[in-house]
Amino acid sequence: MKTQIIILTIAFYGLLPAQTPDTLTLDFCQRKARENYPLNHQSDLLQSAADLKMRNLTTNWYPQLAINGQSTYQSDVTTLPLKIPGITIPEMDPAAYKVTLDISSTLYDGGLTRRQKLLENASLRVDKQNVEVELYKLRERIDRVYFNALLLQENEKLLDIMHTEIAARLEVVKSGIRNGVTLQSNADVLSAELIKLEQQLLEITLSKQAAFEMLSEHLGQSVAATTVLCVPVLSIASEALPFIRPELKLMAFQTQKLGASRALLSAKLMPRVAVFGQMGYGRPGLNMFSNDFGDFYMLGLRLNWTPWNWHQTRNDRQWIDLQKSIIQTQKAALDQNIRILLKKDLAEINKYETLILKDDEIIVLRVRITRTFSAQLENGIVTATDYLAELNAETQARLNKQLHIIQLAKAKANHQFDSGNME
């Protein structure tokens, strides 16, 4: 009986839709979003398409068969300008009919097929890397959504704490009113502040819900409103490390593709040799003076060579060299932009690390001041307005620190994204 219950329980939970864990990390969201992104499966499709092209190129070495037929009528035919007594020279019929089976097989193509395959492989690498570039852009979008939701989550926590603190002070003030120690206006001020906080919390909750819905769409599974987002602990790579952005790899593959195209141009200039055969049936056959239907065949070698194409190859090579130069200028521009972004990222990181240290000093002072005013409020020395001003200042100091912590993590994430070094 117990075994049946366990099996039913496992089966029940196995039918439930996939749920996210109680906590989410940035790394998990990045990996899950990539898995769920439609373009993530495009590389497999590109590989399948390239495999088909490769198989087609391989058939260049297979024997080629063709069936041809024609029926013609000629305005004139070949005749012999001779008259031999006693001999009748047959005349050709102006109507001719022919059906043939033509077979040819390449013996030498000057490396054309091999170069075409190399170009196809180079094109595949470029196409796949284009997909990687698009997937890399997804990281930036996930960073933006995640850190926005994280900031809302942390603000919600602090406002909840502030709401609890004010509610506790309100109960103390109400007790003071009953004992005639403090005025009703102090309770009204605290009550109004509670309503204001509830309004702010409602606004944050709705914004957080929208952010979580966006995150759910990216991940392909539901993210509950109670899910806790972890503040990522990120490190930044040494400035001595090279950039490993996918765009740089794409440019390298594009340059390789241009090199493969240049090599293909040389292969197209090489002679090509093929063996061929023809079997046919028709009238006339190979004997032009026979008006009877008959079969025939021929075998031979064929040479094709175009040694001169009016500088088309030279112009194509110059075009390829210009394209390589364009890619080099684009790479230089990207390198410069990355260096500028990394300097900005490092400046942001240093700024937020310094601000967080100052935040700690401010919070220590603000906590001390708030405690003093809290005690004075209970004794009727200060008004609720005075107390709220100091409590708001403390809360704002805590909000600033949490904001700076998240901004520091975001700056480090930006540094990782801009450099391509994710470790």
C-alpha cells in the first residue's frame, strides 16, 4: 500500500509544470534564457543545411547521366557533287531524329570541388557565429531585466522593514495618547506615513510583478512572486587578458571565408578534364548518308579551360582584398570601443566600491540618530514628524547602500559582457 502511494505521488508531481527554484541566480537565468531562446536551435539547422550542400558538392565526382532527344528539319542537306555512271548516290533526308543517353564523369576539376567545400565550411562557421552574436546580445537583456527586478526586490524589503518600524512606533504613540503623554496629531502623522508606505509598496509590487513576468517569458517557465533573486557576486578579468567577444570571432571567420573565396577563384581558372560517352538511336546515325534508323555510340575525353575572362578574376580578388580591409577597420573600431567601455566600467566599479564604504559610515550615524529620536518620541519630547524625518533619512541611507551594491554588481556584469571574459 505504501509503495502504491509513493508511486502515485511521484507520478502526480511528474505531471506538474516545471517551476523555478525558491531562489534564482543571474547565472541560472542566463543559462535558462539561452536554452529557451528560439535562435539557440538555429545552429543545428544551419549544420543540417550545410551537410546537404556538402553531399551535393560530393556528387560533382559522380558520373552524370542525361537523356536527350531532338527532332529537326533542315533546309539543306549534305550532298556529293559527283556523278558516277552506274552508281546511285543516296541523298540525306532533311528530317532527322535522335535520342541519346549521355554519360560524363569528371577526372580532374583543378581543385574546384575541394575549394567549394572549404568555402561552404567557412560560410557555416560565419553563420553559426552570427547566431552566437545574437545569443550574446541576449545576455545584456537578461542582465537588464534581472537587475531591475533585483532592485525592486531589495527596495521592497527595506520598505517592509520601515513599515514594521513605523507600525510599532504608532502603537507606542497610541499608548502615549491614552496616558496623556503625547498628542493625537503624532498618531495621525504616523498613520498617514503608513498609508504612503503601503502605496509605495503597492507600486513596487506591481512593477516587480511585471519584471518577474518578463523574466518568466525569457526563462520559459513561471517565476513566482515569492522567488528570491540573489545578488550576484562577480569578479572582473585582468586588463591583460584579451577580449573574447563573439563579434571579434565573427570577424575572424569572415576573413577566413574571404580567403576561401579567393582560393576558389584560382581553382576556377584551372582546366577541367572529363571522360564522356554517348549511346543513341536515330536517323541518321553517325553515318550521315544512311537514311535508316540505327543505334550508335561514341567515347572520348573532354577538356574545358577558360584561361582569359577579361580580368574578372583579378577584379574579384581586388574586391575580396577590399572586404578584408573593411573587416580590419571594423575590428579596430570595435577594439577601441571595447577599451573605452572597459575604462568606463572600471571607473563605475571603483565609484560604487567607494560609495558603499561611505554608505556604511552614514548608516551607523543614521541608526544612532533614529534610536535617539525614537526614544524621544515615546517620551513626547519630539513630534512624529521629527521622528519620521530621521527614520526616512536612515531608510534612504539603507536604500542608497543597497542601490550601490546592485549597481556595483551590474557594473561588474557590464565589464564581463564588454570584455567577453565571463569568469
